[in-house]
Amino acid sequence: MITPFFDKQFARRRALARPHCKAKLWLYSPLYRSDTALVDTSNHGVSAKLVLMTDCQHSWMHRGRKLALDTILDDWLGPTLALVKCEECAAPALLHLVSWRGNGLAERIYAIRLVAPKTRNTYLANINRDYCDLTRKASETEAFIGACSQSARLVLVTSLDMIVEASSTALFNPPVMDWQEVKTETYDDWMKILIR
């Protein structure tokens, strides 16, 4: 039995009150996925402990894998803002350009931010509707970016085939900006934190 909880203290109290229960209680973050699981250890009295959950090893974290582009939202000599999905668990994410360099700006560092599937579906439905307000798509995109996770993984792509060459193990929060504002001077600084 898996039960979602939004309040960690409430979930812990509930688990401690039922020492006979062997169910795992998952704690969900309000954004997208859980970071911890509360496991009731009934063999040890009423004690319970928090353990880290193992996340999906998303396909964009594997060197040599192609990024699974879902919808390209902006493009300049290749995607600069797009929706991607994990080929393992189908989790949607926002891909945005952080820095670039090289011939044709082919060497690119992207940030990938997880987003809730419902948020992705609502966003796509809203931008594909017919509407008279010409600023609506920009407003919808801005709201969508705000709904994405505030932490991102970085990936290095060196060709238009969108093959991952390196990825970060740490989480970062680089700004989401238009491709016209992306600076080539920051490329080397971002490269220092990527794992080859």
C-alpha cells in the first residue's frame, strides 16, 4: 500500500502511531517527485526512519544516449528551449540552453528540469489552442518555466544529433533565458562542473 503525504511531520506521526503496519509511506514534494520515503520498521517497536529513495537513472544522464526531444519550443541552429522525456520512466522535463560555443555553436550545455506530467500536458494544450491574444504563448511559457523544478542537471551536447557527452551529478539552478542572451564566455566555467 502506497499513500502520498505532503506533510512530513504528519506522515511520521501516522507511521509511529501504527507500528504493526508494514506499508511504505512515500512523501511527495509539491513539485514532482519524492525525495525521501518513510519506512515503518515494525520489528523494532515504534521506531521509523527516513531513507533516501533511488531515483530513475534518467536517460539524459547517460553518456552516449540521445536526448528524447518531445516538443521544440525555440530553436537557433538546434534546440534552445524544448520539452524532453526520459526514455526509462517517461518523466517529462524542460531542456534549456545555458551556454554554447564552437563552429555553428554546436557545443552546447543544457539544463534539464523535471516537470509534472499534468503541468506539461496543460501547457501543451494551452499553447496549441487558437486564441486572439498574441502574447498568450509567451505568458504560458513563462508560467510553465515557473512551474518546473528549481533544480536542474546539466548536460553537454556537441552535435545536432543531441547525443549526451557529459552530465553533472550535482544540481544547479541556472537562469532560463532567451538564446539571444546566452553568453559564450560562460562556457568554460560551466564545463568545469561537468563530469566527462
